[in-house]
Amino acid sequence: MATEFDCHQDAGFECDFHIVDENEDELVDFVQIHGRSAHDTTVEESDIREMLHT
Ligand SMILES: [Zn+2]
């Protein structure tokens, strides 16, 4: 099942970043890269996993 992350809905940023991925580990990587490049924020892997939904 695909996992989703929406930056505005799940993390509360004024941001339209949204990602859907079948591979949760890969999605966590993408979200960490996005957090650093777009928001200058380092997000812990465990925090990202809590924000993911299907
Ligand atoms: Zn964002």
C-alpha cells in the first residue's frame, strides 16, 4: 500500500509539497531532504514515520 506525506497537512508548513511512495524508507528519505532544502529543518526519521499516512 502506498504511503503519503503532505507537508502542509501533516507538518503544518505553508507548503504544497506532497509525496506518495510505495516504499516507506524511500519516502522518509525524500521528506528529510525536502525538510532540509525547503524549510532548513532536520526532521527525525521517527517523527516522519508518525506523520505518514496511507
Ligand atoms: Zn514543505
